[in-house]
Amino acid sequence: MIRTKICELIGIDYPIFQGGMAWVATGELAAAVSEGGGLGIIGAGHAPADWLRQEIHKVKAVTNKPFGVNVMLMSPFVDEVMQVIIEERVPVITTGAGNPGKYVPMLKEIGTKVIPVVASVALAKRLEKAGVDALIAEGMESGGHIGEIGTFPLVPQVVDAVKIPVIAAGGVVDGRGLIAALALGAEGVQMGTRFMCAEECTISPLIKAKIIQAKDRATVITGRSTGHPVRCLDNHFTREIDEYERQGMAPEEIGKLGVGRLQLAMVDGDVENGSIMAGQIAGAVKRVEPAAYIIRDIIQSAEQEYERLSARFGERGA
């Protein structure tokens, strides 16, 4: 069994986080991942607090294992969302799009672990000083909003810069990715795209099929002109945005075009006009599977990869 510091910190069986993806990471998916031994995470996105409470109750009805909530700090409902997290005593929160520093004391008071997502060493250092418990270093291979540094360069630099545990995210799909992350100094991995194809994930089957059909060059980056680039599967919508950017459309107008597009994809199943936020690793996702099977497969393949590498280095030593 592969156990690391992050397993001990939050009480999970395996060092595998499921990404807190808006319109994707509902209570059904989070519950299945947590029950399977990883850390299931509800994606609060820009949803109101009542919706989040409902999803938390879904998880609690299925499992008594640790779970988390991903909080977008730019959400207009962030204060109400944090209040629900405190009232429901959520074991873990991950955060994005800001600094959770002002919420850390109240979360620590109830024992909630705070684990922000970072895309740079500078932010990692700043958040460590704010008292967070761990960090998710997310490379630009990830789906959705991305930074400018790849996973392989980012993770070891963040690991060397802080003393708290680091989880690697971006481009991880199986046990080889987990072993690579551990070799870079991380204490675990966060995965989003493969869990989009979990049986328990409630997104449209049409989107799951689009991911499974994806090849290695299937994703593109749009929205660079807005300062908030996004990685998605290539479709009519991304090509439309690319053309508008080439024409010099104002960034605020580009931003308006994206409103509601994620829901259009994930809920309504519009594979051409919706925003299908998925990572570069989509080309390696081959089937729809139960979340627990995905976790077992990652751990078993990681153990096999470790044995293969051990034998390889042993042969060299001999």
C-alpha cells in the first residue's frame, strides 16, 4: 500500500485527490471517491450556499470517510459557502482564485484542513505563511483555468520552497503519474479529467464520450487575452473564441462569451458550443469506470511501476 504524509494528515487510504471541478464534482462523485479510499471533493464553483449544503449531505449519506469542498474565492457567495463549511464541519477544503488567509483561523478552529491550489512558487510561499496545511501545485496541463508552468517544472520547485506537504496536479491519469509525482517530492496527486469519466460523475454522457474519443492534441488554450487562460477540448466554441481573440475583441467581451458555457457542456451535453474543461491527459482516458475501480487501478499500477523501477535499478547495481 502506498501511504504518504498527506494520507496521515487527512485520514485517507490513498494519496489521491479528485479535483473540485465546477458543474462536475457533485456530491455523488465526491462520495464515491472518498468511499473508494481517496479524497472526494465537491466543486462549489459559483454555486450558492444552499446548493453546497445539499451536496455535503449527499456525501454524508454515503460515507463517513473524509471529503472536501473546493472553494472559488472569487465566488459572490464565498462568505456564505464558508459558513456552510464551518456549520457542516467539512474535513478538508481546497481553494482557488485567491488567498484563503482570512478564513484560515476559523477553519483551523474546527479542524478543517486548508489546501490551496497554486501555480507558482511565490504564491506557495505566501500561502504557507498564511498557515495553510498543504498545497496543490497544479501545472498548466490541467483542464480549466491554468497557470504558465508545467507540472514537472512546478512541483519540485514548490516542494523545495515550502515545508508543508505538496500534492501534484496536471497530467496525471494512472500509477505512472503517481510514481512520477512522488519522485518529484510530492505527497500525492490530484486528478480531474479521469474522474470526469467515473460512473458516478453526473455530467452528460456525451461529454464523457468526447473525452474518451480525445487524442493527445485534443485540448486547446483560450482566453489568453483576458489574463485568465482556460484549457478545454477543442470544439466550435473554442475556435470561435480563438477567432475573436485574433480579431482583437476586447477582453471583457471575450469573458462575456464564456458565461454559462461550462454548464452548457457538462449539464446539457452540448459538445460543440459548451466549454469542455479537460486536461491534456484526456487522450489517455479510455473508458467509463466506477470511481473505486479508478483508484484501485492507479494504486495497483503504481505498485507495479515501483517494482519495475526497483528491478531496473537493482540490475544496474548488480
